[in-house]
Amino acid sequence: MGKSYREELVGVFGDPIDENPTVVVAQDAFEKLGIPYRYITVNVKAEDLKDALRALTALNFKGIHLTIPHKVAALPYLDSISEEAAIMGAVNTVVVKDGKLRGENTDGKGFMKSLENAGVALEGKKVTMLGAGGAARAIAVELCRAGIGELVILNRSETRGRELLETIRKHFDLKTSYEKWDHTMAIDADTDILVNTTSIGLYPDVDARPDIVFDTITDRMVVCDVIPNHPHTQLLKEAEKRGARTLDGLGMLINQCVESIYYWTGEVADAGSMKDALAREYGIDVHY
Ligand SMILES: NC(=O)c1ccc[n+]([C@@H]2O[C@H](COP(=O)([O-])OP(=O)(O)OC[C@H]3O[C@@H](n4cnc5c(N)ncnc54)[C@H](OP(=O)(O)O)[C@@H]3O)[C@@H](O)[C@H]2O)c1
């Protein structure tokens, strides 16, 4: 038998994408699992998404992650979508099987796992969410499924904000509201968990900060950011100054990748080893 030099291909499509560190955790997982998979980080412009997705079957990819700005835009180009991804209206993981593309969403589950690992209780809690894009939709649906008591959505674009509000109202029975985010917003004092799901602070705009009144963050809040790079965002720094407990986007990144790898390979990756790989990469403590 000759040695096989071929590797199974997976990866991520996004724009911007260069500094997305998912390859670090995915490649660590494949090495530890001892399976010949290669994770490729690909810059795909919005206008090229359809062609890029079509290429997956031609190139025999096992699947792909989708990130900003493709998670919602990809829906029309997929052959099927899981029930959860359909409710969320967003796909972050495409699975290629028998020449067909299936859309799944592991973002929300990844986020929930990092809250669970940090021991953050959700039942009956009030969550204020910045953003209403693909990541927001996934996180909002999972939070509602977990039994939060109230969801407040702040989003710049009214169309997207209202669409998410309607989705939540259609599928869940809890107190929800949307506020147009067109001025410096105060965070309600009774908010238990504040989540930034926008791309504000994503590399290279690492000094960007959400337009909120930082002094309305209190030490009784848990403040979460989904930004994976740089993970220690301006929002988290401001929250720490006010004594709030914080969670960065790296835990979500690791946990959603574990779920995606399971869809692509049927194997359960070692999240602890992936965490260590990311900690070595960034030279910081990583919690997942
Ligand atoms: N840690 C992880 O594992 C993980 C997983 C998924 C996503 N993410 C991160 O989540 C972020 C969002 O991704 P996505 O796929 O949800 O993107 P998306 O669908 O394009 O949504 C982007 C969101 O950010 C808002 N936004 C962007 N710039 C803004 C600004 N200057 N002021 C106010 N709002 C602004 C948008 O508001 P409008 O509707 O008004 O445009 C929208 O709500 C990205 O940074 C991505 O890296 C991280």
C-alpha cells in the first residue's frame, strides 16, 4: 500500500479573515485525534460566496465554517438546513455529504458551553444583546431555549433588529424588546448579562468600542464579548474597570469548533488541548 499524501479539507470562508485563529484550534484537534484533516483559512468576498460554496463539492471538501459576512447570505445556496439553523436564519457550519451542502449552526451552542463552563446561571435572567447579525441570532435562540427571562436587543439597523425580535417572539414566550441603536445607549440597571455580538473591536479595529454609557455597567453584571481577535476588547476592559465579571470570545470559538468538527468527522475533539493551543498562540490565559 502506498502512503497517502491526501488530506481531507475543511476551513473557513470570511472577509475579513486573515486574523481569524480558528485554524489553531482546529488543527490541534485533528493532530490529537490523529486524523488527516487540513483546515484552510480563505478570504471570500461577499460577491464570490455562491461560487466558493459551489467549489466545495468539486474540491471534495468535508465542510466549511462561514463567518462575517456570509452566515445569513449563504442560506439560498445550501441544499438543506438544520431546524435550529432555520430558526436562527444563520449558518456557521456547512457539511458536505454525497455532493450536497447542509447548513448547521454551532455558534450558539459554543457560546452556551462557555457560559456553562464559567458557571453562569441563565434561568430567568435579563440579557441585553448588542447586535442582531448572524452570531446574535444563534446566541439569542440558544439563550431563549435555556430559559432566560428577558431579552433586550440593541441594533443599529432597524430592519435586522426587528427581524430578530420577530423570530424570537414567534418561537419563544418571554419578554423581548428591540431598541434602535443610533445614540449612546445606557444599559438597563437590571441587566444580568450583557453580550456584544457585533463585530465592533474585531481586528484591525481593536480600539473600537460600542457606543454605550460604560458607567451603566455594574459589578453585578456578566459582560460577554464574541470577538475572538483581539479577545481582550475595549468593552471587556471597560467592564472589568467597573467590577463586572467578563467572558471573552475564545471560549465560544473553541466550543463551536468542537461541535463543527463533530459534524465534519464524527469525532469528539479535546477542547482542553485546543484551549492550550490557543493560549500558546496568544501567550495569554484562555478559558473555555
Ligand atoms: N467567538 C466566536 O466563536 C465567534 C463566532 C461567531 C461570530 N463571532 C464574531 O461575531 C461578530 C459578528 O459576526 P456576524 O457573523 O454576526 O456578523 P454580521 O452578521 O455581519 O453582523 C454584524 C453585527 O454587527 C453590527 N455592527 C457592525 N459594526 C457596527 C457598528 N460600528 N456599530 C453598531 N453595530 C455594528 C451589525 O449591525 P447592523 O445590523 O446595523 O449592520 C450587526 O448587528 C464578528 O466579529 C465575528 O468574528 C465570533
